[in-house]
Amino acid sequence: MTEEAFFSALADYNAEYRWVRAILTLAAIWLLIDLARKAFWAQVGLKLVFAFTCAAVGALYFGMFLPGMLPANIPEPFRTWSPRLWAVVFLVAAVAGTIDAAQDATHLRLPERGWRLAAVIGSAIVGLGFPAFDLLVGNVFPEAQAYGTSPAPLVLVVVPLLGASRPTRWTGRVWFSLLVLAGVDVGIFAPLVGLPYGHPIVLIAVLAGVIMMLRPGPTEPHRDG
């Protein structure tokens, strides 16, 4: 798939599913604010929004990369099976997130202060406002990537928050690990092979999320999984 074909297809997705994208974005913003206010419903609601976004990205975004539509420089059988693999990754992440929400397994929390808080909030702002960031690389809406239809904004919003929350149950850890894997694809593999959905900035969010997951903050006790 050429860049021109990719952005044309993305524009069609953004237009066709504009209400889904708008609802997911507004719900994520609203519930993140409620999470900061420590509203009791923010936990489950936000995880469900994130899980539904994973399902939407898996079903809509990678539907563009059907066999034969990836660039010719990507060898077989990777070119045939990669789109299906990534669709499965996001759909499994959606299932793990839904189970986590149903069991109330992961306690989502914002760091109290410092670089961790800045990383979570900064990544969420960039991810939810990703079309504005995409302008910096020359993409204009509706051809810009957006939260609800693209993996880069999803990883930016969810990975640092899950990392800061440090899930100990399998649902949260599977969810986190799959989105980190997707972030590595978006941040490293895609730019290297010239796939147009790649954005190296995603690596910053992935690195921050992994560090917060593995190392507790100065006022946070160690927790064994």
C-alpha cells in the first residue's frame, strides 16, 4: 500500500466512523478528568473505553492492510500474515481489557507528581489530540491518524497510564504487554520499513510506561505480581 492509498483509506475510515471516533475520544477525555477527580465510576468506564478502542483499531485500522496491500519490500509470508496477526493482537487486548474492567482487577491511577505524572498526562494529550500532532508531519484531517481508528494514539494514551498503574493480575499485564508490543511495531518496525502508520514518538510513551511498570515511584511501595 502506497502512502497515498493509505491516507486515502484512512480518510474514508475517519469519515465513515466519525461518530465512533468522536464518542471514544470524548469519553476518554471525560473519564480521564473524572479519574483525576477520583470519581468511583472512572475506573471501570475508562477501561471499557480503552478496551473498545482496542477492538475498533483491530477491526477497522488493520482492515486496510489486507494481504497484498503491504509494501512489496516486506517479504513473504510476513506480508500476508502480519495484518492478521496485528488484528488478533488488538482484539485479544480488547478482551483482556474487558475482563479486567469486569473483574475490577487493575486500579487505574495517576502518579502523584514528577516526570511520571508529566509522562501520563503529556502522552494522553498528544494521543487524544493526535490529528494536531500529525499536522507536524504534513498530514491534515481527515487524513490524519486519530484516537479510535489508529494504533499510535491508542498506545500513547493507554500504555503510560497502565504502566503507572502497575497491574498485578494477568488481565492487566496481558493488556499492557500487547499494547507495548504494538507500540514497538508503530515506533520502530513501521518507520524502518516505510509503513505510513509508523511514528517514532510512540517509543517515548512505551519506554515511560515500561519504566513505570518495572520501577515504583519514590512514594509507592513495591508490589509483587
